[in-house]
Amino acid sequence: MIESLPIILLVLFLGSVFCTIAGAGLGIIGIILLTFFVDIRTSIVVLSLIGFIIQPAKFIHFYKFTRWDIACWYLILGIPFSFLGGLIFFQIPMRSIEILLAIFCILFIFIRLSPRGFTIQPTKTNFLLCGALNGFQSGIIGVGTLLRSSFLLSMGLVKEPFLGTSCVIAFGLNIGRITAYLPNIVWAREIFMVLICSIPIIIIGVKIGKKLMKYVSERIFENLLLFVIFAGAIKLLLFA
């Protein structure tokens, strides 16, 4: 992994720019990249740790747009269910994790491209249910973007409000699953190197992404997100 560190950092930089514009994607991009060097389980754990860099960096730029009425209720069940999913994460075969992740990617794309789509009424009950489902899914396959993005978009959030609310929820769910992951992590030197070197790269990428947002329409915003998720699903299914 150390020999490929420049390539990994370049992709993390481009991914952080993209995920700031598109609202998500760095986790999927990073996991796909790292699976060329390490197994899927290690890739997910590393990207979850990197999430503690990207999420606060995005929050600094978009906190004033956060819908706290959604985020707080969402996390009440989201965090404990993320922890529960994280416990199961290490009990299932790695190929099953790849297939589950790819299935969620395809399901997300299908829902967003459906002519009818769907909407979620902004009620406390719905926030709690969405948080529980998203938390469990986040813990068991290591990526919460797929359900979280679908839920928030279906609540009518786009661009800045989407980004602000999403990064708060992502940070909370990440705490839940990392708490379950930590006792099972093998702390190799390569992991520390990737984490340390990625901090300035990702912060700069987020800042650049924010400046580019004003040039991106809402339609392009969502199409970028769907394209990355589709590419990730194909890789996980065919090139694992």
C-alpha cells in the first residue's frame, strides 16, 4: 500500500472535491480504490476512519445549512443501530459484504431513476425509522451514503442543506460503527500513513469542491452521485 500512496492520495483528493460537489461518493471511491491493495473489510475500516476527517471538514463549510430537526431525530436510533451493524460486520464473509454493498448501490440508483420516485414525509417517526435502517446498513456494509442520500433527497434536501445535514448524520453513524470496528482492527503501519497523509489532502479538496458548487446545477449534482455509485457497484460485482 505504501508504494501506491501517491495514487491513493490523488484519488482521495479528487474524491473529496467530487463528494463535496455531489454530496457523497468519497467513501465508495475510496473503498473501490483500496480493494486493489487490501481486502474489502480493511478498505471499509480505513475509509470509516478517514470519514472522521472528511465529515468535520465538510461541516465547517456547510454547518449553517444543517437541518438539525432532521439530524438529531435521525441519530437517536441511527447511532445504536450502526453499532449493532458494526458488530455483525466482522461475522460475515468478505464476499457477502461486497455483494451487499453492490446490491445497495444498484437499489439506490433504481430508486433515484424511477419516474415516480418516492417522498418521505418529514415526521419524527420517519426520521427515527430512517435513522435505524440507515444505521444498521451503515454498520454492516461500512457505507451509510447509499440509504442516507436516498432518504435525504426524498425529504426534499439538495445541495447545501443536503450536505450540511448529511455530514452531521454521517459523523454520528461513523461513531457508532467505528466503536464496534475498533476492537477488531489490526493497526498496520500502512494504515497510519494513509490516515496522516490524507488529512491535508482531503481538507484542501473539500475547500475546492465548495468553490465549484456554484457552477453545478441540481440535476448535475444528482447525476454525478449516481454515476459514481454505479461504477462502484460494477467493480464490486465483477472485479472483486
